[in-house]
Amino acid sequence: MDAHHHTARSAPGSGMGQVADTLLHMGPRRGLLLATTLAVVLSLALTLAAHAIAGNLPDLTALLIAALAPLIAVPMCFAPFMRLLQALEAMRLDLARLAQIDETTHAFNRRFFLQMAQREFDRARRYGHPLAVVMIEIADFAAILSRHGHNAGDASLRRLAGIALGGTRTLDVVARLEGARFALLLPETDAKAAAQVALRLAHELVSEPIQWAGGELVADARTGFAAIEAEDEALDTLLRRAERMQRAG
């Protein structure tokens, strides 16, 4: 999805990159079987070719050595190689995940949200499906920072993110756009349902104090929402309507 997908592997389309992807997809056992089989075939082919060049036929001992040597050598070399590939793949996936996540709240970040929002917007327009966006922001966040400090501000952000992540479906996308403003991408959702989501999240945020190391505080939220309309030709149009409602509130 992003440039970080090239981390820990050869460039897409390269021979080594394709081999690594194939082995990881096959799994250790099937990969070992394939590698051993290919090595045995290659070893036998080279043995026959060498004897053909020398002008004689290989005896049974030479063929046995050619077949058995890969059966011993390949498993010894293959296991460390697969462990290395799996470790590199795990690192790549971690980097990909971190590049999509906001460090403070563990919600998605703005870049990932916009990518997913564009994809869902195009799909909704193509097939005539409903799509909605909810904007929610901690009210007077600057005052919280000024009065209580950044620890309290971070606790407020994490609380709002937790409420949004816990109160949405797996197909929804919850992202921190900037500052104390979050966006929720809600596929297959109309304006009425989006309004209910926005109201529920704001009510849950204010319903109980936010605990932090220095005490507790109560935070309120400003919300806005918008659903895709037939005349919407660009994602920005949908996002701006939700932002205007949120700022007006």
C-alpha cells in the first residue's frame, strides 16, 4: 500500500523477491520439499552432463551421491534461510502497521484514512452504496492542554479513540486526523445511522471523567457527519460537509 511495503524484501518483480514471496506463501514444509526436489534434479542433471562431456556414463555410486547430497545439504541450509525470511517478513509487516497507526492513540493515521476513504468513496459511487463520514473532536482541547498539561491531553485523546474503536464495526475505519480531531469512515451507512453514531460517541465521552496521572477531567466533543450524495463527485466534498457541521456545532 505504501512505500514501506518494499522493506525487508527485494524490489517487486525481482527474482529474489519472487522466490522469497513464493517460499513464504508455501510454508516451511512445502518449501523444503520443493527446494530439495529441485536440488536433487539439478544435481542429477549436472552429474549426467559432466559425464556426458567426459564421454562416459555415470555409475550407480555417482548417481546415488548426486541424489543424496542435496537431501542432506538442503534441509541443513533451508531451515535457517526460512527463519530469516520469516523474521524479515514479520519486520516488514510491523513496519507497514506502524506506518498506518497514530502512535498516541493507536487509531489509524490521516494518510491511511484518506487512502481507505477514497477507495470506499469510489466503490460507493460505482455501485450506489451508502457511505458516511463522522468527524468528532474534543472540545476546548487547547484549554485542557493549558490547564492540565500534555499527559492529560494524551489521556483525553486515548479515551476518545478507545470509545470510537470500541463502538464501531470491523469494516469501519477510525483515524486521528490532526490534533484532537478524529474521523470515522462508515461504509454501508446512511446519514441517519451516522448521526446516531456521532451522538452516541459524544455522549459516551462526556458520560464519565477521564482518568490520568494528575487526577481526572471531563471532556466534551463536537461532532459532524455527512453521507454521500448523488451529486458528490469528489471525496473532498463529502469530507468538507462533515467538517462544516462539526465546526458549526
